[in-house]
Amino acid sequence: MKCREGCGACCIAPSISSAIPGMPEGKPAGERCLHLSAQNLCQLFGQPQRPAVCGGFKAEVDVCGSDRDEAIRLIGWLERMTAA
């Protein structure tokens, strides 16, 4: 599956525990990444500062569903089910 441009669910729904420029403690689940543009595009895409976890995310139907709202729900559910 190709990532849906302008979705941004993977930059909102999950927590990120690694440092992000401007977010040294990472980000909590459900919070918009500081680098997600108003168009829901990653402003760090292709940059060396982009966290490895972000670069390693692969869009999959099981995770991203059929639209942005479903992606937010699915990724949020996965986050809650795997929270420590």
C-alpha cells in the first residue's frame, strides 16, 4: 500500500519515544508532531533529523484502513493495546 499523501495519521495517533527536533522527549499518543504541516505532510521527510521510527513506518491496510479517520482509529487502538 502507498501512503496517502496528506493523511498524517502516523504523525498524530502513535507515541514516539525518540527525540524529535523541537520535541526532545518525543511525543505522546494523540498529539500532532511539531513537524506535521497544515497539509498533513511531514516537514522532516527525507531529512537526517527525521526519527528512524518515522522513516521505518510502512503503510499497510491493516494499520491505515481505507481513509484517514480509520487510520487514526486503528493506529490509536494499536497504541493503546501495546502501551506499557
